[in-house]
Amino acid sequence: ETLVLKEDNILTRIDTAKQIGYLAGMALSYVFYKLIEYGWEINDPKEQVYNLHYILFVVEIVVITFLVKAFRK
């Protein structure tokens, strides 16, 4: 980023957006694990991570589908 973008204000905006993204991701992770813990009553951390992989698998399928559609045009 620093090699491509020479202006300080653009770098500042990018760094700020990345930090906001990290914080939002941590907040969503916290909410997700609390939902699993209290909503589905799964208290074992290994079981929680195992269930998370199903959601990530679905997300990955959606991303791959959109990539394939984007490059077909």
C-alpha cells in the first residue's frame, strides 16, 4: 500500500477502514459464539468451531459461484 499510494490522507483512510473492519469482525465473532452458546446451547469450544466451518463452507460456495458468474461474462 505504501508503495502504490503516496498520499498520506488515502493511506490514513485505508488504515482506518481496515481497523474498523477488524473491530467489526471481532464483534461479529463474539455475537456468533454467544448465539451458539445460548441459542443452540453448545458450550464446547471444539463443537462451536466445528459448527462455524459449516457456515464458512456455505460462504465459500457463494463466493466461488459469484466468481464463476463474474468471469463468464
